[in-house]
Amino acid sequence: MSSSLFHTVAQVALVLMLTVGLILLLGWLAKRTQGFGLQGGKHFRILQSLPLGQKEKAVLIELDGNKILLGVTTTQVTHLWIGPVISQSTPDAAPTLTDVRNETADFSHYLKKILSRDLP
């Protein structure tokens, strides 16, 4: 009797540990893959994300052709900068890798210029 009780308790404990492990694994995967690609869309793209601290980051997004720099913390999102409108020959044309690299280089240059200034 006690032997079958032990096996039953062991099976229940094993199933619970596997379930908790699966939940933790899926949470970790969701965080690493930015929600399994569910964010963004046709008019919104995350171009670059730069961690600034443990829970703060600067995020460069493109929204309907505008580049927007946001400061993101755990409690708020702050608008920091709006860049020039990105013109494309056709509205549904996907940007090439060269276009994205040029945009990133322009943003990196602009951010370095701003950060090099002495802040009051």
C-alpha cells in the first residue's frame, strides 16, 4: 500500500515539476523572441533597442514612415525625438538591408552627437 502511494506522489510531483519547467521555458522564450513576433505590423517596426540600465532602454521605432526615439522604463514610455520621414518609392516596399544599416548609422551618429554634449 505505501509503495503504490509513494509511486503516485512521485508521479504527481514529476508532472508538476515538468509543468512548471515548461511554463518557465515558454516565458523565457517569449521574452527572448519579443513575444513570438506578435508585436509590430505593417505600419510599426522596432529598428533598434539600446539598453541604458538594468530596466531602462532607448528604443528607435518607425511609425508610418517617421523615426521616433522613445525612452522606456518599467513605469513609463517617454517620447524623446522624432526624425525625418522615410520616403519609399512604393508604400509596401520592404526596406533593404542597406537601407536599415544606413538608418541605424544615421541614428548612431545622431545619438553620439547628443550624448557628447554637456548636460546641465
